[in-house]
Amino acid sequence: MSRVPAPAGAHVIKCVVWDIDNTLLNGVYLESGDSPPAADPVVAAALAEFAARGIIHAIASKNPQEAAAHAAKVTGREFAAVECGWGRKSDAVARIAASLGIGTDALAFVDDDPYERAEVGTALPEVLVLAPEEVTDAASWPEFGVTAVTDEARRRGEMYAARRRRQDAERAFGGSRDEFLRSVGTQVTIAAAGPGDVPRLHELAARTRQFNSAGQAVPEAEFAALIASAQASVVTVRLRDAFGDDGIVGVCVTSHDAGGGWTVRLVAMSCRAMGRGVIGALLAWLTREAARAGAREVAVPCVLNERNVPLRLALASAGFRASPGSGPAPAFLAGPAAGGDSAVTVFRRDVGGALPELPPWVTAPGEPGNGGPAVAAAPGEPGAGGPAAAVADEIRGLLASLTGRAELASIPADAPLFGDAVGLDSLTGTLLLREIHRRYGVDVAAEDLNLDALATLGTLASFVAGRGTDARGLG
């Protein structure tokens, strides 16, 4: 296959998904009898090279699970996700992306079978599809490039393996997510950034998309200048628990004006932190820190795109509301990545009222002690009748299924989705909106910039019913 040069700003590959037969292995596993095939030496070398760059590996193969265990043994690699079965490869690849919390446009798929490559390429055109013989050349392509080999990059495969063990443990846990986070010894540490953190901060800004307010990379030199400047504040967010140390998973850059305004020039968070309470803790601390400094409000300019819906959900959950077209974009948002069709919207929160509390597992500047989990209040709405009532019933079922909390199947229509009753967070909210889009054809996040539709169950049901056009004729 001839190589078409990647456009400027090409997607960075975070994970390579491998077939097993005649790809990872020099032969077909099920046809090998008592002597399973050895690893393909060229592919094994590519596995090592990509892993050294912080690119993780996964398996999607029409084989039994023991084939994946053999491939891991003979290649000497740990695979962050494994999908073995006889269904469509594109479905397996999509499940891998979901389980790892990364977009399919950050995946490469390698398979020796032209049919399988065509099937994945057709169903998931954003995935980079390769034949095994192309892998060596692909290592020099921009998509597989790396700007710095940080400690987090070197341990990325290990951390994703820990993520899988954590997810298994959470599925087996009988309590709430907050109780699970406490039970596994979650520790979040927010602290001032130092010069030694610069490579990792640049890597975070370059690699993250779901939680990235600027929508673009920030040069190392600019981070270094900001850390040394008295005009801005740069903090890192570190995360660890009983399953492992994730290192620096987040960065927040703020500037402060004389009029009492705090502007968040950048907030970026690794997808590994998704669903672990970290982004909510950072936004709660940021609000509290601004109040301690006598600020009037906190503003988060954000480049809106289809990938950073989780960030917008987190902002809404933390009490931030969008004001389209208001305020100038900070320096990070003035580059090419923020131009074109991308809209810059400012999310604001007044800090003069009641402040959120921090979970007890957060350590942060200015915090003498911690309280309970953050709660964002939302006004109640009356229940809806007709089509909205039917939608509300389905959403109740979705919430119960997504959270594993059977009691959510009977919550009232005026239950605040961001309040105590439901506690919608960025992970559950993203999955909920994705399922609503699939069932009803309604992209809530795209239509409702402020995400006010998520105020209560009834509000969301009415919003969806007013626009939905599914097979039952809703809307």
C-alpha cells in the first residue's frame, strides 16, 4: 500500500490493536497442534519500539483466549485489552477503545487478512488500518511519533493493565463508585508544577482530547515560561491507588486579573483518570482556591468539538455554565487548532455562593482538611407526560444499567441528575448521551450548549422527546 502523507495535526496513535494468526505469530494458533507458533520477530521488534514510545497494545483475534495468553508469552508483552471471539473485528476494536477510554481515531489495527482490514476500515474509517508488512515503515509516520519519553509513557502499558484489574474489581464491588474509590485507597494530589514536570505536561496537552479545554498541544517552552512566571499558576494532578501509581494525570493553568476574574487557560486530564473522580476534584479545588483568593468568578474558555463532551459534562456537573461568544480566547486558544470550524465558548462559575467540598482522598494547596464528595445542585422539574414519560422510563433503565444501581430505575422525574440522587459524572454522562444519540438520534451535547437538559430526569426526557424521531415515533 502506498503511503498517503498525514495531514498537519494528524491523530496520535495511542494503541495498536493486533491480530494473532500470521501477525503476532508466525503461523495459525489453532492449526499448530502441540507446538504453537513462535512470535514474528519483526512484529515483536515493533511491539517493543512502540511500547518504548508510550504506545500500548491490544489484541482482537478470532481465537480462544489461550491464544492471546500464548501471544503475550512469546512476544514478552502485556496487552492492555484482549478481545478474542468469532464476531466482527470492527466490533472488537470498538469495544477495546471503549474499555481503554480512548477514541477509535487513536487506534491502529494490524491484520494479515485483507478481508478483516477492509471490514474494520469500512466500519471504523477513523482507525489506521495496516498489514503486518507495513508496520516497520509506519514507525516513522507522524501518527506514531513521540515528543518525549516520560516516566508515564514508559509505564503506560503497565498502567492500562492496572486499569483493567481495577475495572474488574469495581464490577465485583457491591457499593457505590465513591465507596469503591475509598476502598481502593484512591489518592489525588494537586500541587504546584516544577521545571521537571514540563515534558509530561506537554505530553498531556498533546495526547488528551476528551479532557482538553484548549484542543491543541502546548509547547514545552511555553509551559516552562508559565511555571517561571508570576502572571500564571500551573498545577499538576497526580493519581494513585492500590492498583498502581498513574503519576501526573492532569494539568491546570490559570491566570488572574485585577478585577477578580480567574481564567483557566488550560485544563487537560488523561483518559486514565476518567470515572475516578479526579476531574471533579480538580474543578472543586479550583473553585475553592479562587474563592480563597477573593476572586469573583472562574472562567474556562473551551474549544468545543465532538471529542471533549466528557469535559463539558464535568464542567456542568461542577456548576459551570456556558456563555457563547463571551470573552477573548487566551493565548492557548489563539493557534490554528482553535481556528476553522471550532467554536470557543467560555464556561463560567460564580464563586460567591456555597462552595463544593473535596473528597477526603484529595490533598491540595490551601486545604486544611477535606470533606465529603462534591455536590452540584440543580433545580427540580415536574415530570412529563406522553412521549416524555416513555423516554423518562427508558432513561431510568439506562441509568440503572450504566451505573449498576437498580434504585435508579424508579427515581422521580424531578431528580437532579447532577445531585445526590443520581450523581451523574463525566463517564456515566458520556455513556448515557451516547446511548440516547444511538436510540433517538438526539445529540444532546451538540444541541444544548449549556447542558441544561441534564438538570433533571424530566428535563432530559422532555428535551429528547421534543427532538427524537426513533422507530416509535417519539417527538
